[in-house]
Amino acid sequence: MTGSYPHAPRRGRAVAAAWIVLRADDRGWQQWHVLALLVMMSLRELDFDKRFLSEGILQLRLYSGPSSVWEKLLGL
């Protein structure tokens, strides 16, 4: 694929997260979970679930396979 289409979902989530942060008022963060979900989705798209461990943190092999104990504890 060429052009900016592959980056459109990432940009859309960044715009939505910025909109939530900028619209926060003095009553607090009543919809903090939406912002957290957008951030987690963006990190997953950037492969942060596979970047720091030998297996992806969402893979069952991390917990039931031959991974080290510290990786298993980090995944919990």
C-alpha cells in the first residue's frame, strides 16, 4: 500500500485521544477508560505487545511454554 492510508487508523486514534484529553473538565476523568483503550490499541498496532518479551504478551505460549519466569510474571 502506498500513501497515507496505512497510517489513517493510527492518526485517528491519536486525534481521538487528544480530543478526550483536551475536553477533560474539572469534574475529573469520567471516561478515562476510553482514553486507556485508545492508548492500548495504538500500542498494540505498534507491536508493543511483542517488543519486550520473547513471545507476545497476548500469546498463550508465553505462559505455558518454555519462557523464563520473569517474563511470565511480567505478563501477569
